[in-house]
Amino acid sequence: MSNKSLSADAVSCFEDSQVNAPVGRRGHWSSRLMFILAATGSAVGLGNIWKFPYITGENGGGAFVLLYLGCIALIGIPLLMAEILIGRRGKHSPPDSMKALAQEAGVSSRWKLLGWAGVITGFVLLSFYLVVAGWAVSYIFTAGSGAFNDASSDDIGGMFGALVGDPVASTVWGTVVLAITATIIIKGIRQGLERAVSIMMPGLFVILLILVGYSVSTGYFGRGVEFMFNPDFSKLTGTSVLVALGHAFFSLSLAGGGMMTYGSYLSKDVSLGKTVMTVGLLDTVVALIAGLAIFPIVFSNGLEPGAGPGLIFVTLPLAFGQMPFGQIVGVLFFVMLSFAALTSAISLLEPAVSWLTEKRGMTRFKAGVLTSVGIWVLSLGSVFSFNIWQNYTLFGKTFFDTLDYLTSGWIMPLSGLAMAVFTGWIMTRSATYEEVGDGWGYRIWRFLIRYIVPVAILAIFFHAIGVLD
């Protein structure tokens, strides 16, 4: 049946009825707004709500925030533009998009390896990401039970230690996250991805604003604002610069295959520049608002903002247990954290499913189940890293840390570098111009992606492998 003979609603129904049939053509986002919500959901993850506040605390606050904002503008957004550009122009899964664009540019089809790097990275990242996301989901119920009420720091540290030290509990909660993610993916773009992000992203923003409102009532909101936006450049170090660079890169969910896949579903009549800027802005706003929600709570309870990775799972629960309405606030916080984790998890699973449906003719159901089983098996190594395998290391790193190091330290920076080189130097000017559009925006993007982004990524890479400190 020709698309011309179908109404817009019928097209949507047709696309979403393909859960149990091989995909004959790629779907499309129903609107620019849906793409923005999905891409922002991919970008807004544990990094925004868990990592950004604690690295801001560790690096002195306001000066680090300014540095981070500069890195987002000069490195993160241009590279995000490049990744989505490749997906939209290629109109295939990441490996085949790269192959098609390499052929268009008249270069070796081996560039498809860059697309494969994205698919593999998403697969591996999700295997250990779902473990941490599972902890977040479990804490919804821990907070709701009142377990944090009047608990000491030792008590809460013991709760977290018991959770990560129990392989069965961590496996169960990680499986819950993976099952939800797979269910959403299997249902397709319209009935799965769009429905999920249209609920979770507004929900995340609403909860975040409620938490900020509560933080205002603590009497320490002004101190939180001052900490985040009153720069003291004497607190910055060379390491702070590299941390800001690295977080700008990873905060936007770059080089994990998800943004390239999402871009392949994006219509040609959508302004790429405006859309990418919106996604980058929303992602940054979430990180900043998360800081404004968290730091006043931390200060009002006499806790340290630079508490490190334990800020979310130990320091904040201690605050929730000591403050008025802390049980409710705690539940809302971990619901928000879980929403952020799930929207990112979806984008990590989609590239592999997209490739299997496109190249192997699988249904989304079969592809989703197959990839999920593989990810679940791999995730067991990360679960065991905190308990029964904690004494087994490779070059001093646990299984969890090894996967994190390989993906975040090697594959993702090198993939980002390759994307910058490909879009800035390999693709023709006319091809990128056609996607990005005319004006100063294109000229600025082309300059940054050719000269600034590659140098910055090399700095991130050398820092990650310990060459540059």
C-alpha cells in the first residue's frame, strides 16, 4: 500500500504494528518535539543528576560550572550536531549510515567501523549502566519505606553496602531496568520510544522543579546559588579543565550510537541547528537545576558538596532522613533519577536493535529479546564486581571498572574524534551544508568541528589513559 493512500494516523498505526514483523522501512519521529524529548532523554541521564553535582562540588563550584558551560558550547554541541547529522543523512543503523556516507564521499567503506563502535559501545555501556540504574530504582522503595528516617551516616552507608554487596538484589533490580527498557524498545518508535519519553521527560522536569521548590524552603538556597554561580577561579586546576571537557563530552550521550540512530529517524524538514541547540540547552539546564535542588539540601544538613560518587546514594539519603518531609522528597528524587536513567538506557539499546531489524530482518521483538539477553549476561560481571568477584582484577581494575575504562576512556573519545574528522574533513562541504544549513551557524560549526573539537577530544583521551594530568 502506498503511503500516499494512508492518513497520518494510519501511517503511525502501520509503523507500530510492526513489532512482530520484519521492518521494511525506517520509522520517523512524529514531530520535532518528540525528537527533542527523546534526544534530551538520551542526554539527560545519571551523569546530569548524579555525576554533575558531585564533580562540581569536588572542583570548587562556580568557576567549574562556567568552564563546563564553555565546553558544552564549544565541544559538546558541535559534536552532537555531527553525530545527528551522520544519522539523518545516512538514514540507516550506525554501521550502514557510515558506510553510505563514506561511499558518498568517495572514501573507504571501512568507516562503517565507526558505526559499529557506536553499536558496541551502547551494548557494553548498558550492561553496567543498568546496574547503577537498578540501585536508583531500588532506592525509590527504600526511601518510601522510611529506612532513611533518623538513620546515621554509618547506617545509610551500611544500607548501600548491603545492596551492592548482594549479587541477587543487584541482579534483580538491574533486570527490572533492562526489562522496562526492552519493553519500550520492542514497541517501536511511536508506541514505545515516543510514549515513554512523552511521560518520563515532563515527569522528570516537574519533579526537578518540585525539589528546587523544596530547596528554596530550606533557607540555604542562596548559598547553593552562590556556590554554583559565584566563580572562584583559584579553585580550578588543570585537572578541573579536563574533567569539565570530559563531562561535556559524556553529558550529551555522544559516541554511544544512540544519537546517530535517533538522527536516522529525523525528517529532513526539521532544522538541525535549532534542534540540536535546543537539546544541548535542555540537557545543560537539567544539570544546573539538579545542582540547585541538591546543594541547598546538602548545605542545610551540614554535609559536604564534594562528597564524590557517594553524594547520591549516601550523602543525600542522610539528608532525606533528617529533614521535614524527607521521606516524600527522597521518593521523588529517586523517581526522577530512575526516569533519567531509563531514558538514557533506551538510547543505548536502540542502535543494536535498529541494526538487527534492518540487516537481519528480525522483528523488533526478537531483536529486543536477543540483545537484552546478551546485555543481561554481560551485566552479571558488573554486578559481581562489587561482591563475589571484587578481589579479581585485571591490571588493578574490577570487571565493572574495566568496561567503564574501555568505553569511556578509549572507545568513546576515539569515536568522537573520528566523527569530528569525518564530518569536518571527509564529508564534502556541500553535504554538511545541506544538512546544517546556511549562515554564521554553519561557519562556526565547521570551524569548531575541524579545529577545536579534535584537539579537545585528544586532551580528554590522553587524560583518561593517564598521559595528561
